[in-house]
Amino acid sequence: MNPDANIADISRSRILEYLRRVGSSIPESMSTEEILDSMRLAVGPREQRMFVNAALMMFCEDPERFFDRARIEVVVKPDPTG
């Protein structure tokens, strides 16, 4: 959970794009908070809602604000059988 993030850090358009791509049955008419609750990406009472890191990594426009040292490395290994 990240106590520094708030709902303004989450991109609703990214969430809706993801839901469409995976064929989710979650209705788009739900609020952003309700969608995150149903996906179990938000925790805590409504007055002190916190978002799990997966929500920020997937749906934040600028995840580097929260994960300044995170990186992805891609390694291509040649097939040893040729």
C-alpha cells in the first residue's frame, strides 16, 4: 500500500482500457474507487483509502513518482538447441 497516493494519481482511462482489453464484466459506470475496490486494488476505510502498488504501477500516468528506482530488464537468451 502506498499512503502517499490518492485517487487523482489513478488514471480512469487506463483502468477502462484495461477492463475492455481483458473482457471484464465490471461495469464502466462504476466510480473509479468502486472499480478499484472490486479489483482489490484499494484497501482501508473510505476516509483513508490507500492503493496497492499494483494499482499505481498499472494505472498511474507517472508511476516513476512512486517507484523511482524500479526498472524492467529484458534478457534475450539464444536457444541452445539452435
